[in-house]
Amino acid sequence: MREQRRFVNQMKPSEAMDQVFLVREKDLRTTKAGDRYISCVLVDRTGSVPARMWQASQAIFDSIPVEGFLHVKGHTEDYRGSLQVVIDACRPYSAEKVDLADFLPVTELDVEVMWNELLELLRPIKDRHLKLLIKKFMEDRELVAAFKKAPAAVQMHHPFIGGLLEHTLGVARAAGALLPLYPGLNADLVLAGVFLHDIGKSAELQVGTTMTYTDRGQLVGHIAIAVIWVSEKARALAEETGEPFPARTLDLLEHIILSHHGQYEFGSPKLPAVPEAIFLHHIDNLDAKMFMSLRAIANDADPDASFTAFSRELQTRIYKKSGQL
Amino acid sequence: MREQRRFVNQMKPSEAMDQVFLVREKDLRTTKAGDRYISCVLVDRTGSVPARMWQASQAIFDSIPVEGFLHVKGHTEDYRGSLQVVIDACRPYSAEKVDLADFLPVTELDVEVMWNELLELLRPIKDRHLKLLIKKFMEDRELVAAFKKAPAAVQMHHPFIGGLLEHTLGVARAAGALLPLYPGLNADLVLAGVFLHDIGKSAELQVGTTMTYTDRGQLVGHIAIAVIWVSEKARALAEETGEPFPARTLDLLEHIILSHHGQYEFGSPKLPAVPEAIFLHHIDNLDAKMFMSLRAIANDADPDASFTAFSRELQTRIYKKSGQL
Amino acid sequence: MREQRRFVNQMKPSEAMDQVFLVREKDLRTTKAGDRYISCVLVDRTGSVPARMWQASQAIFDSIPVEGFLHVKGHTEDYRGSLQVVIDACRPYSAEKVDLADFLPVTELDVEVMWNELLELLRPIKDRHLKLLIKKFMEDRELVAAFKKAPAAVQMHHPFIGGLLEHTLGVARAAGALLPLYPGLNADLVLAGVFLHDIGKSAELQVGTTMTYTDRGQLVGHIAIAVIWVSEKARALAEETGEPFPARTLDLLEHIILSHHGQYEFGSPKLPAVPEAIFLHHIDNLDAKMFMSLRAIANDADPDASFTAFSRELQTRIYKKSGQL
Amino acid sequence: MREQRRFVNQMKPSEAMDQVFLVREKDLRTTKAGDRYISCVLVDRTGSVPARMWQASQAIFDSIPVEGFLHVKGHTEDYRGSLQVVIDACRPYSAEKVDLADFLPVTELDVEVMWNELLELLRPIKDRHLKLLIKKFMEDRELVAAFKKAPAAVQMHHPFIGGLLEHTLGVARAAGALLPLYPGLNADLVLAGVFLHDIGKSAELQVGTTMTYTDRGQLVGHIAIAVIWVSEKARALAEETGEPFPARTLDLLEHIILSHHGQYEFGSPKLPAVPEAIFLHHIDNLDAKMFMSLRAIANDADPDASFTAFSRELQTRIYKKSGQL
Amino acid sequence: MREQRRFVNQMKPSEAMDQVFLVREKDLRTTKAGDRYISCVLVDRTGSVPARMWQASQAIFDSIPVEGFLHVKGHTEDYRGSLQVVIDACRPYSAEKVDLADFLPVTELDVEVMWNELLELLRPIKDRHLKLLIKKFMEDRELVAAFKKAPAAVQMHHPFIGGLLEHTLGVARAAGALLPLYPGLNADLVLAGVFLHDIGKSAELQVGTTMTYTDRGQLVGHIAIAVIWVSEKARALAEETGEPFPARTLDLLEHIILSHHGQYEFGSPKLPAVPEAIFLHHIDNLDAKMFMSLRAIANDADPDASFTAFSRELQTRIYKKSGQL
Amino acid sequence: MREQRRFVNQMKPSEAMDQVFLVREKDLRTTKAGDRYISCVLVDRTGSVPARMWQASQAIFDSIPVEGFLHVKGHTEDYRGSLQVVIDACRPYSAEKVDLADFLPVTELDVEVMWNELLELLRPIKDRHLKLLIKKFMEDRELVAAFKKAPAAVQMHHPFIGGLLEHTLGVARAAGALLPLYPGLNADLVLAGVFLHDIGKSAELQVGTTMTYTDRGQLVGHIAIAVIWVSEKARALAEETGEPFPARTLDLLEHIILSHHGQYEFGSPKLPAVPEAIFLHHIDNLDAKMFMSLRAIANDADPDASFTAFSRELQTRIYKKSGQL
């Protein structure tokens, strides 16, 4: 069914509709004339749309699975400037038959390919202790599984399974490209920092049918989580090897993680005070901003406008036509 | 010799001088007329004063121990509005014979008495896990020794041996006094937070003949250090007892530590988001500000002025005469 | 009727309804089918809810008293995710028969008990002039009546009759608990400041069927109002006693009031520059923040969520489950 | 002697010196060779200069009056890039024989002429109550005397006797010139606000041989002082006339004073919320900034530079050559 | 028809309606009962109002011109607290027959009269080069035409044809009134700056049936546009006259334009650093704020309220009753 | 003489001195004993040091050329913790015989090699108009000569001839390395922006024996200067080719220049609102910060310290030992 799917962000008024949605909420209501109707919200990975089913029965209402899948027949219309779906008929649909990637936003890239490229980009690390420490992280299957699945951020409407890996890879590529230009930097520290700077998001964010903060994520945050993990892994490594993990290396790695947001007001308890930390902060920021601005253009709703809607993250509208001069 | 000691902050021009100082730096220089003289800096726990010895020899110069003690005879005088000591004669003095408390700023209170009162104030903690965790910290002799010795802050000129304990006790007393007024608070969490919120300063600051940040203190900071320690002790405890340390309790305790500065710009990576964290932030801040303002008055140089000199920490001058109406 | 009352913040869809409300607004409208219906807003002390009466007549519409009481029969339902009341029948209800405390948010504590405790807490003031000045305020019946009735703040949806007294008492208790810990403070000044710091709110805010700023409150503000009152009372006292009120005491008291918000951006024209002013600012702030955070938890709409909705005042969501570990 | 006077800001190295100064501080010191010399600071209304008298005696030292006048003979020289005076001979000088205006910065304009022009500019006020209120202020001889003498601000090095009147007149002229352009404004309120907005500085600042804040000025500030005065005068007026002073007029006048700094961070507890308050804030600011920038140019030390030194108030250097294109 | 016109901001519920509107958007929808109705938005220069036509046909729907004019018969009613128009009948209306000034917000003053007064106010400029430069701008017919038509700003709901000229004239009048009070200023520079400071808005903003930013306006902004124009005109002038335009005059004029917003955060890349630039910034700001505050009062929706709704630009509500004491 | 040169930042106390310096200032003074001595400041490209010549004559003083070169014999010593030079003998030295690069800070790289690499990096630009525009700049010999000589910034003590080119090349290399990773970007725009973003510094800064702002630089700034130049060159190009320069390309290029500081408070009148502008801002910032942090380490005065002195630009001290783990 994938080819024919009409995604929420593609839908226009007056279209016929015959496909499956994730259901977010449902209500059974009464019209002013005393008739009952169902109001619910239909969702796919591109957004959500309100729907109505007029002259509905309690039985139909009961059959609709909240946070489950529903096959919907009907049509779209414009209601007060927003789109809504009018449902003619509907029946529950098995989760096993859907392609989950249609309903949860997922990286468009291949997770294992990205992971292998990331491993490749970290391979040049020479420092023995850093190498072992990263190996230690990579052997933590549960953590790696969470890392591959985590989004890079919980943003309104467009969280992203695999986003953390995609972003980490982007930063690793930028590091790989730029390190030769700044030979004064300790490349080992930079690369280890690239891998670990956001790894705490694996535990800060959780992915179900939505993407949200975990309680621990909200109370402790990915920066402190990552620093605790680095400390724990270094200690475990020292126990295994019988050799203490070098304190100075640990200080530097923890500093890079703690300072990578670059400013206090963005939640870094330390300002970057090591050249490698300053470097990482900037390429991390660059990769994030490139994604935001290019995505703002790609996702903008109004094809006629020269500028996107206002972006709160970038504090401006983005001009959409710089690709072609 | 203590009774007769004239401390640096008590010295006035034209006083005779016959006592021991800590020497910070020394130089052998030549006057315009070609004579050699010694320039050095004399220090005690209340401050430092430049000193000169005219018509000095290389031998005398060599005998002066930098970061060691020197018995000085001479007198004070005013030089360009500042006090200096003119040395007539001097000889090195054994560190064993001095009372170190004269040369390093030290709490005026008894460390063990304070420690015992703190233990007493923490005794009401009922939660078994928190109780064990704090016990775990208290059994770490090295840490407790550092905790008792650490200053609460490296401030210009007035760091303070035992200051961390004195401040922690101050906050514990305030908690003890206020908790009955806010019965909605979890007193166990508050008291555990009081004990642990600044404990990382034991490793952030170091005390020799001066008080400075450690490299780890500067790169990682006491907030992250404390969170790592809590995580480590909880894990060790779990290994000992065979019972996992409750994750939610750990989240909350780490949150309280991470957020206790109250604002991002003061180095907290999380804003207080738990009533107990908000409470701790405020009483911590109150105790610090009370100390700053009362000390600014006590230490102010000009007895005739109604206001102290401008306090950078308090962003104002402090009125000195509110004690008596 | 109190026991059976279903407050607005307790109501759920599909409940039968038979009780009295305060009416905030009403409209007579026409449906698309040409029928007339009444739209109005029903209010009690916990919030407001929209209501509809279908097939309504002009006569019924005219009988509904805006800012008066209405006995309503009908039921609740969910409309577009929000609750609304469907009215089957209604009739005006005498204001004399209602318990006003059901309709206006009121402190849950006994005002006279609080007032007496406050008097008790102020009793230790020794300074003769401050003692007389406070007596002067307490003899101003009109002012005391307004003080006992005023809310501590106009906050969205939850203003609070008696809130000013409740907060002042909270601060007085905190002062009473903490003053023994900071013997360097002038307790007389602190206690007088506690009583007077927010007293201007008695004229800044007004309580009718809603709580709003007075014009004078908005133009002049409670800080300046309080300072003017202190100045007036001191002058009146001097005229009565024939003895000038000490200028320095007046300066200090006015300073404590002027600076108690602690920062310029919160409307204090002076930063706290007297230890007693710094102290008052902190305990005032503590009491306010404790109330906000504990109330945010108590009032949060979603029982399943770990965190409250975002609190603009506290700049974060509040974790709701710290009470039990 | 005025014609021949060489003011401090005119002095250059290697000039002979034979004139009277105000003495700020003095010290008797010993050179490295054992000789005694006097160090003191000489002041006139344009600035201060350090001075030395070599081979000085105790008797000469004792004869020098601190905060008194001294007739000095000697010459100037450059010492480490700054000017100093070398005194050959000196003797105390009677305060009665000096022209005080040489030693304290004073407006260059005639105070009574300015005062009369100000009265003239306020004459158009029509509102009876405002007219009487201003008259009430003008009949307060002590206050008017202080008003005429007060500086407009205590700025480093250049406080200014009569500056408050000069600035108030400048704002009154600007109001007079601009009011016809904004007929929507209530001119009476504007003019009363012009007269009263800074009047509290009469009690905030004091003029002796230096200009400083009074304790009340520092604790309460000119804004609150003025509001208290307005309140007192209005009350006194009501008692005299037996007619209450209109509350709304009082609210507005107090608001204009409270908000005239325009922003919280500049010490206004209220933002301008009345058109007349917004107007006054802007012309007050304009007059102050015009003075600052034109004076920065007039007083700049380096005649060759295109720009003045950095002005902290204006946050920039000022270009000095815009007068001629 | 002008006299009888009922503007959108004058309309109340239950009024009959028989007049022309500009149509902004239209939709053909289906009621729950299956009937079709038209939803559209009607606009005039004072605002917009939603409208409904029940039992509408496709033919009627097709006849309604979006961004064109429609003669509407029907009545108003209140819908959920907002006004809406119920259309009984409608027909398209010729743009040639309407008075455009009813549909686009336009200055209430005469553009040519304002332009001539502006010319008169610039006449005193004596500097030959500035005089020629301004003449050069005034001979650019296209630019002058755009200048006369441009709004001074794109504000929500109330852009303003001729607003740029009206504001420029307001600033010129203020300059004319105040320059005699500050004789230290170079009046030529001020007046040239007045004329040119906002002239770039002629290209930054565009006026159709709405007022919006041009792409160039959004990317480059009126400040840089104006500086480029000044540079171009000066170069063209130099080519014509064979005499170089004085570099210093150009620097100063460009500086005045670049700095006239007064602060970096308002988009000025330079802070005012020339007295004439500081002056212009202040009178520009004054004229804008006077307009905003007086208009906020004039346009406020609620006649009973003492204060306007919150003004985001002025960061406060404005008191509406200061006109009469 | 270059090999033997002892640079100012290498000098230690008690070294013999026999080499040439640039003289910044000189004074002839009198000791307390009445002897004359010369005080002057000696400079090379690494810093400045005060010098004294005792028992000096007027003739020697007159022979010393300020802002000229002086051959000095003597020795160094420590004076109050700072180094000074004691001159035994000196004579003026011909500017023709010195290597200017010893006295003015100059890039350590070859200017022409850098220029050619920059040309190479810009070669991939495909857009015909951008290609011609850049060619137009490169044919402006005067501008290119200034560009090659200009520093990238006037920083305390370490301005840098050739710094602008070195930085521009650094950004171009970073662009070259990163553009393949962000294929969504228009590489032509990025590369043109890289070349032009700081080109205005060629006219903003001037290099003599010091590096300072020009008046135009201070009044107009390099951002506006560059935008004017781009506008002028585009116009000239259009005149030459008879083909208008595409307005949209010009808008984008000007936007990139105007926004490249990334924030209003850093003097950008526009925030980056085009992906290419966001990209350029970040790599420009990265290259600057890498230089600052690595230089802070390289130049730090205290070899024993783990951290550099506080860096105002980076708002922190920089850890110096991350190079080796």
C-alpha cells in the first residue's frame, strides 16, 4: 500500500481517502441536533489531522483503537482554514500489517550503514585508553541499540528514529574533514568527544508511538548522564585491565561533554576551555543548524512563499530559493 | 606569640614590626643609585603586604624561603596610599613553630563540633537507601577529610579552610529550621541534598599555602563531580547489599545537585524542577548571601564610611550601620 | 449543598449537573438551522467552563444574571477536547443563599487565626519607633481589613482571598525560624520589613467577583504605595508623639520595601544593600516559590503525568512524585 | 587671580606653577635614601593632580590643610606618563579669598536666570490642582535652595553644582518646543512631570568639597524620594484647601516620576504606561545624552584624535569632528 | 456611499449590513446536515471579519472574487465572543467604483501637503554637498513615488500607506523644534539624516492589498539599502559635478543611517557615535513611541477599560484617561 | 641579526641586551636626587617593555626617535614583578637596515602562496555572474594590496599583517572540506561569501607602526563597507557587460555579508536566514575561535600553569595540555 499512501503533509481538501492511520485520541459527541458523531485525530509520520465521523454508533466508537491503527474510507475537506477528514467507514487494522516507518518518523538512511561508517571514522583514534573506552561503550549492546534508535532531539512534530546516529555521523564526518586543517588539535580527543557528546540522549529520550523525555532525561539530562557513563565505563575498564584510566584523559573527555552546548544558557555547566572542546562545540552546532535550516525549507507548507514560516530555533524565517541563482 | 600578633589587616603606617610571616615572592633589585635591595611579599591569613629591605646582600636574599616562614623586624609605612613593610632584619623561621591557622584563613569554629552537629542534623533521614548512601559517603575517610578541610569557595583574598563544612552546616541548620514550615516537602531528600550539594568542592578546590582550583575542578566542576560520586556510591552500595539502589531516588538526588545553583548562567545544567530542589537552592543561596553581606561589613577597610566598598558578588555597596537603629 | 458540590476542576464528561454557578458572560445566538441558543460561562472558585442551552428563548436569556448566580440542571460533555456544560433548565439563585467561598478562591486557613499568629510573631520587636509604627498600621482599620482580604498576587485563574495574609505569615514564620541562625541581623528591622514589604498590595489589587489590579496599583505599584504609607504613618506618629521618627530607621525600612524584589527587572528600584534587606528578599522568594511549586503539583490536570504542565513562573515543569521515594 | 589660573585639565609638563589648590589627601613618606617627602593631591574644578614636595619637614606637612586651600609654588613634570606637580614652597590659603567656583564644578549659567526661565515654562499649566501643587513645592525654600544647588548626577570627575536645574530647564525647553507637535498629550501633566521627575536628587546627592550620595539617596533613591514628596505636598495642600487632591492626578504624576528612567534595569519600578510618561522619558533621555556626547567632545584630552576616549555611558567613543563638514 | 459605511472596527452584533468589502479568502464547506455553505473573510482598512453564507450554491461561490470587492447584504452576529457576518445575498463589485482608501489603511493627511512641508523643513541645509545629495534623491521620481506610498512599518493589522512620509515629517518637525536648543549640533547633518534614515523602507516594504516585506527587504533590510543608495547617489553626483563627494561627509551620513536604531539588538550594526546620530536616534524613537501609545488608546477595543490591551511594542498596557484630569 | 634577536616575549631578568627596538614613547625625568633619566618604551612584534637610562643627558634624549628605531645596549631586570630594560648606551638605527617583520606582527606564512591557494579554492565557482564579480574585485589592485596587508582584527597587542588573508584562506579551506558533506548548499554562494565576508576590513583597519581603526572603519564598519563595494562592483560590471547583475544573487550575497556575525549584538544587522549564510557564519566563527584558543596557549606567559590567563574573547581560561594525553 506504500506507493499509494497520501501522507498527512501532502493532503489537500476534497480528496478521497482510503488508507490506514495511527489514532491518537477519540471522542463520542452529540451535535446540536442530538445526533452522535465521533471526533478523533489521525496520525502518520508527517503529522496529524482531525477527523469526524457523522451519524456514528457507540459500537463503531468502541472499535476504534487509540494508539492503534485504523483503516479509514472517506474524504478530506477544509474546515475553518484547516484540513479535516470526514470518515465514511472505518475498521481497526493489524499493527503487523503496517510499515511502522510510515507512522513514526525515521531516518531515511540505513542505520547499519551509518553505524559502520561511524566506526570507520573513529578508527584513527590512537590513544590506547580512549580506544578501549570507546570499545567498552560499543560492547554495551543495550546502549548501542538505544543509541541507534534514539532521536537527536524531541522537536515539535518531527522527532526522528535514528536521528541521534545520523547527527553523530554528521559531526564525525565534519571532524574528519576539518581535523587536517587544524593540526594543533588532539584528534583522538575530538573523535572520542564526537562519539560520546550526545550519547546520553539514548537514555534521555524514549520512542514509543511518540517521542518524549524520560523522567531521568528531564531530571538529569543527557549531559550528566553521559558523564556518569564515561566515569562508569572508565572505572570498569580499569578494573578489567588492572591499570588505572588516566585521570587527565578522563577530565578532558568529561569536560568536552559537559561544555559541548557552548554556553551556560544552553545547559552546559562549563564553557569550552580546551581547544578540542571548542572545536567540537562548533561542528556540533554547525551540523544541527544545517539540518534545521535545510529541513525548514524542505518541509515548508507554502510552495509559493519565498521564505519559510518563522523558525523559533533559528530566530528567523529562512529563504527558500538560494539553491538556484 | 599569638596574642601579640599584628595581622596584616590590622596594620597601620608607622608601626614597629617583630613577628613571623609567610613569604609569597621575593626579588633582588638595584636602586637608581646602584644599591641592591630586596622586594618581597609578606602574607598571613588576613592578607598580604609588600615589603622592602634596603642595602640587602645576596646572602640575605638567598636565606629568605619563598612559600616558607620568615621572622621580620622593621616597621610599616605608607607608600603611595598603600602600606608597606620596611625590613631591618630577618631570618627564616621553622614551619613547626608557627600556628598555621595564623597564615591560612581558617574557620573560626571547631571542625569536629561542626561535623558532629551536621551528623545530628542528618539523623532524621528515614529513607533506608538515602541513609545508607550518606553513610557510604561518611565512611570514605579520604573524602571526609577533604570535605572538612575544603573552602566553600575560592574568593579573592579570603578563601577559608573548613568553609565548606561551615556553609554545609549553615544550610543544614536552615533546612532544620524551615522544614517544619513546609510539610509538603520530602525532608529526607532535602537533607541528603544539603549534605551532598557542594561536596564536589572537596575535589574542585585545593588548599596549600593558597587556595586554588584543581585542574579537574576547573574542567569538570563540583556539580558534575558530585553527581559522579553519588552515582558511584549508589552502585557500590547496590553491589554490597545485592539490592539495586532505587533509580527514582537517584534521579532526584542527582537533579537536586545539578540544579542547586538555580540558574543556567550560574552553571546549573538543569533548573530546579522538584520542590525539594527549589527549596535547597533558596536556602543555599540565603546562607551564602548572608555570609557575604555580613563579612563585607566586618572586613570593610574604612571605619568612617556608611557603606562598604562595592561588592561584585552582591552588585552593590552594603550599608554597615543597620545593626543599631 | 456544599458536600455534593462538583467543582469545575473536578468535572468530567457525561456527568449529570444540578447545582449553582456564578455566571461570567452570556450570549444569545442562532444555529445554522435558525434555532436560538444561549452560550454562557459558568464559574466557581476552581475555574470556569463554557455552557450551552439549546432551543432557548429570549425570556430565559434575559433571566440569566451576569456576575450573578444561576442554578443549573443539565449534563457535561466533551467538546473538541474541552469540557462544556449542556443546560437543560436554569433559574437565577439568590446571592444570599450561596457560600461565597465556593465561588471565589479563598485561603483555606482561618484569617483571624493567621492574623493573631502574625501579631504574635511581630511581638519580639523591641525598637520603640518600629513598634509604634507597626501599631499605627494595625490601628488603621480600613487598611487592615483590606490587608486581610487581599490576594498575594493576581495570577491567571488562581487569585486568592486572604492570600496576602497567608504569604505574609509564611514569611514571618520563616523569619522567626531563621533569625536565631543569623544573629548578626537586626531582628526588629527584619520583622517590621516582613509585615510591611507587601502591604501595598492591599491597594494594588481589588477583589470583586474577579481579582484585578486597581488603576493605582497598575500606575504606582505596591512597592511605591507601601513606601508612601510608611512615610505617612511615620509623619503622623511624629506629630502625635512630638518626637521625630528617626530618619535612619525610616531610610532602612523604606529601603527594605523598595528592594525586596531583589532585582531591577522584577520592579525593585533598589538592589538589597542592607543585610536585613537581603535576608527578607530571600525568605520572601522562598515562600513564594514553595507555594508555586507545591500548588503546581496539587492542581495539575493530568494525574498520569510525572511532570506538571510548564510553569511560566518557575520556567520549568515540576516533577510531581518526589513526595514518596 | 582668575585670569591667570592654569586649571588642572590645562596643565602640561614643565610649566611653572604659582597658584592656589584644594588639597584632597596628604602623606609624609621616606625615600629609599632616608629623606622625607610629602605626597599630596591637588584639586580644582577640572580635576586632580598628584604632587610631591622633596626634602620636606614635619612642620610643613602639618601646615597643609586637607580639604582646605594651599598656595603652591613649583613646576609640573611628566611622571610615568602622568602629570605631577613638584612643590618648591607652599602655604595655607584662606577659603574666604578663593573663588569657590574655581574649585567645585559649577554650571556656567546664571542660576536665577535659569530658575526664572523654568518658572516661565511651567506657567502654561492650567490644571488648578497641579498648579497649586507646584506652587507648594516652590514655596518650600529649603527644597528650592537644594534644588538649585544639586548636580544632576554624580559622575566620575565631573559633578556639577546647578546641574539639576540646568538639566530640568533643558527638559522643560524640549517639552515646550515639542508639545505643539503632539497635541494628543496632556501638556499640564508633562510640564508638572518635567519639574518633578528629578527633584528627589535634591536629597539624593550632597555637595561639599566633593559630590556624593547621601545615605538616604543610596538607600531610597531620588525616584522614591520624589514620590514621597509629591504625596506629602498633595496631602498638605488638601489640608490647607479643605479639598481633596484628585486621586487620579496624583496616580498619574507619581507614575510619571516612577517610570521616567524608562526601563526596570535603570531603576524605574514601573515602565512608562501613560503617553505623557513615555514622552517625558524620551526628552529626559535626549537631554542627558546630548549633554554627555557634547561634553565628551569638549573635554577630550587628546586634541589629535578623531574620537574621544571610550564613554562608558554611551558605550562607544564619540567622533569629535562632525561640527564642520 | 462613504458616509453610510460601517467600518469593521465599528460593527456590533445584530446590525443590518449592506455595503462593499474586500474579500481575503473563501471556502465552500458542508454542514453536518450535508448542506453547503460559504465561509469567507471580509476586509476593510480597519480590520477583517469572518462571514458565512448558508445554503450557498457553487455558482455563488464561484462569483466571489478573492482579493476583489463584494457587495454584501445580510447582518452581523456574535459567534463565540467574536463578530461574524451572515450573508443573505452578494454580488461582485467593480474596483473602479470603490474608494480604495476605505480598504487599505492610508494616512489621514494629505501626502503632497506633507511632502511640501518636509521640503520646507529641509531647506535650511547649507552644506553644498548635502544639499545636492538630497536634491539628487528628490529627483529620483520612482524612489520619491515609492517613498510617498510606503508605510513606516509592517505592523499586525495596521500598516499604513503614506506612513513613512508621515513619520519622516514628524521627525523633521521634532528636529526643527529642538535644533535651536542644541546649538552644538550640526543641523545640516541632522536634517539630511532625518530625510534619509528610513528611506530604505521604500524598497523594504511593498503595498498591494496587504503590506509585506519584499525579499530584498527581508534579506538586506532598509538600513543597508539606504546606505547603498547614499553611496550610489554620492558617486553619481561626483560624476556629474566632477568634484568628489567629501569622504568625511559620506562617512557621517552613512553612520547616522547605520546607527539610527540605537542598539545592536534592534538591527543597528553601529551604535550612535556622533552627537547628530544620537540626536536623530532619540527623536526618531520619540516620534514612533508617541504614535504607538496614542494609537493604542485610539484603537482600543474596550471602551470601559482604563487601560488598553497589552502592547508588545511598549511592553505594557497604556492608561487611556490621562487626557482629562 | 635575526638569529640572535631576543624578542620581548622571550626576555628574562638579568640578560645582557644588544639589539635594535622600535621606540614607542620617551620622557626625560628627574630622580628624587635631582638626576635626570630617560624613560621610554621599546617595542618589537612580540610586545613592549619599559626601559630606563639613568644619568641621561638632554642630547641623548633628543637623539631617540619616537616611532623610529634605536640600537640599545644594556641589560634586563625585574622591577615590581615586571621586566624592564636598563639602557647603558643607545643610538638611532636606520629603518632601512631593519627587518620590519621583526617589529610589526606579520603572518608567518607566505602571502602570495596563500593568495594563490585562495584563488584555487574559489575556482570551482560556476555561476557566471558571481565569477565575474569576484574577478572584478581581484582586478582592483589597490583593494587586493590592502586585503593582503590587512589584519583580521585589531586585538590587544597582537594585530597581524596578512591576518585577513590568512583567516579568509582558513575559512575557504574549511568550506572546501565541508561543502561535500552538505550537498544541499549552493557552493557558489558559499565560496563567494567566504571571499567577501570580511573584505571590508581592508578599509576598516590601517597598518602603520601600530594597527588601528580608520575613521570610516569606526563610523561605518567593515560589514557596511563590503556591502557597498559589492553593490558598486555589481553595478560597474553591469555597465561593462550591458547585462544587469541578477538582483536575487546580489540580495543573497549582501545578506551573507550582513549576517555573517550571526547575532545582532555582534554587529550583524540581519540574522543569517539563508542556509549558506548560516554555514558561513559557523565556519567563520570556528576558524576564529580555533586561532584564539591555540594562540592563547602558544603565547601564554607562565610555562608552569595548566591554564592560560583568562581570555576575554573566549570568556574562560584555556587548558594548555590537551595536546598530549
